[in-house]
Amino acid sequence: MSDSPRLPAVVLFVVAGCAVLVGGGLTAAVLADDRPMPVAARSGQPSPTARPETTREVGRPLCVVGSWVVVEEVANIKFYSDQPALPMTSAGTTYEFRPDGTGSARLDGVVVRGTFQGNELRVVGRGGYEFTWSATDKVLTYHGRTRSDATWTFYDQRGELSTQPVQANPAQNEVDDYTCQATRLVESNSGGYRAAMSRTALFGVYG
């Protein structure tokens, strides 16, 4: 999930997996002898009845469910308001994807690094946020950022420039491509964002 900082406004990140289980119809058969039976006499016997079909809530890919740490992340970040977005790299953000479609991210100690005109740029993360998500086998959707106390602090060669909050955004709806194996999750999108994550044992082990 792209949770990339930008200055002056931080713009945070990065669908729905469907597994529909249908209950089969069950028909009760009534046995009778071969003699004709008047309608009135048959009225007391149960009629064949089909059980109505039912569906269950959409499931989420088990490979995604669990906890992950970013080992390599690249994103285009708007660091200076009067300059184009710059490619910057980071690692260390942790994610938790729960099977009920909720999740959380922690930014504590994460440092996003880049350069501009030969000078080092840094963006330091603190805090975390909650989100909702769903996925197919190829696409991961972040439906909303439901709560946040996270911040990004911007630094260049002059020192600290600004601290920006990561705002809650219930209507976020970010859609990313992803691939998932037992211990590796790779997420990307057309905006130049790419993150490789490694599974941890902090929450669930699936897939």
C-alpha cells in the first residue's frame, strides 16, 4: 500500500475477493404405492420442497491475511511544493491484514530517503493508522483509512521543514496490483509505487 508522504499535503496509500458458497437444494421425496390416491387424501402429506439458495460473505485471499514488513519500497513523493514528485525509497513499515477486512499500518521509525540537487532528503514516519481492505487473486483494494494518529516529518540539508499528519480518509478507495506467495507480497501501481513485503509471525500465518 502506498502510504507515501508529500509536502504540504500528505497523500496516503495503496479488492474484493469473491468466494460464494451456494447451498444445494434438497428435495424430500414421498413414497407411495401404485394405486391412485385422491387429491383430498394426499393433502395431508408434505409436498416436495426445495431449500432456498443461500450465499455467504465474500472471503479474502488467505495469502494476504497476516502481518507483513516492507523490506523495499519505492514511491514518487511530492517533497517540495514547487518541484515535481521525486523517487524515494524506504523500508520498515509494518502491515496487518485481518480476515474480517480490517487492517493496520505502523510507521514508527520508518525513514523515506531521496536526493535533490545533490542534497539528501528524509521523511520520518511516526504513529499508525487503521484501514479496510479486500482483494481478488490479483488486485488489492484499500477502501478507506478509518483512523490515524500517524505523521510524516520532512527534512533536507537545512534541517526539519514540516510535520504533516496522515489524515483519516473513509473514501480512500486505492486499487493496486499484487502478487502473493507464502512469505512474500509484492504490491505496485501505475503511479510508480512498488513495495516488497516479507511475512512476519506477529499476526497469523496463512497461505
